[in-house]
Amino acid sequence: MSQSYDRGIVEDYGRWREFSPGMWAWVLHKFTGWILIGYLFTHIAVLSTVLDGGATYTETIQGLESLFIVRIMEIGLLAVAVFHILNGVRLLMIDLGIGLDKQAASFYVSLVVTAIIVIASIPTFLGEVGV
Amino acid sequence: MSTETYRSSFTRGSTLWLLQRVTAAFLIVVLAFHFFQLHFVNHAWEIDFAGTQARMSNLLYFTTMWLFLVTATFHGVNGVYNALINQGLSGRPHQVLKWVLIIAGAGLILQGTRVALVMAGIDLP
């Protein structure tokens, strides 16, 4: 039988010192989600240069990619996206009732795998920058 | 809160809850593919209009990217909506937020669709 209760304001970030790994996972999922939706709007805005012609599009993309700061931001975006994906898989598993007793461990695994993928991708993301 | 309001909120919430999970499952695969395709298979700094047009002229690729746009927009906008509801937003601000997000999401999908069509070499009317 389902029950309802008033859980109050869920996102009380003032209690961060009391957060468990599950709460940190939840907060980081929100944080990375905000970045990704912000990026989606920015991404479509940049790609919209194609409406001014193929040459403008190519110049815009290659101009941005020639900037070191853009490459650094792309690595940041990769970290955000990979964590959101891995933690998202973890959340889907939890929704399905899989690994309920390993929620903390799977959060740490998400962080470690994110770090490994991002560090391994850095050479590719910094390729030919400024050349 | 009336029982009727509670029921309708519950029904709508359940559908959005399920759609958030269904789009998540799709996005896990397509976001990973997108990153891999445009950073590792093709390097981002080598992207030009000709290459983009070649990829987007493939109907399967075009369809996948358009579904990526629609599902990512829904998942992101609904995620923002849920986050702000969890912050305790209710009443008139809740209604304003809902419509701002719906309009922003619809605008993004419309603009993204125009971009996708031009990328595929289709002239806009």
C-alpha cells in the first residue's frame, strides 16, 4: 500500500556536512544536469551558425576549437557528461532494485571510472590545439 | 489540496517520471556515441560543413541526432522542472516556471530541427 508524507524541501544544501555518499551522488547528478542542459542550449546556438552558410559554420567551429580554453572546457564537459551517464546507469539500476545494498560503492566506482576516462581522453582533446 | 488535484498531479507525475527514465536509457547510449563520434572518430577541430553534411545526409544518423535533440531537451527541461519543484516551488511561480520551460524546450527543438535540416542540405521554406 502506498503512503504519502510531507518530506519538506528536499534540496537543503545547508546540511551538506551531513550528506551520505548517496546524497552526494544526488547533488552531483543535479549539478552535472544543470551544466548539461545549459550546454545543450549553447551547443544549438553555436550550431545555428550553419543557418548563415556552410563557411560561417566551419569558421565558427574551427575558430572555437583553436582556443586552448575551449579545449579545457570540453574536457570539463566530458567529465560532467561521463559522470552523469555513469551515475545515471547507477540510478536506473537502483530504480530497478538492482544493487540496492551497494549504492555507496557504486557511487565511488562512478567517480573513479569518470576520472580514468577523462584522464585517458586528455591527449585526444588537446590534439593540435594552437597549431 | 483537493483529492481531484492530487489525483491529476499523481497521474501526470507518474508519466513524467517514466519518460525521464526512458529518455535516460536512450541518452546513455546516444550521448556516449555522440562524444565518441565527434571527438575520437572525427576530431572536433577537423569538423567542417562538408563532413557534417555527409553525416547528416544519412537518414539513420539524421534520425538518431534528431531524436537525441528531442529526448535531451525533454530530459534536461524536465530535470530542471523537477529540481525546482523539489526546492519547494508552488502556486503561481510553479505555473510560470512550467510554461517558461515548455516554451524554451519547444523553441530549442524548433531551432535544432531547422539546424539539422540545413545540415542535411535541405533548404528551409
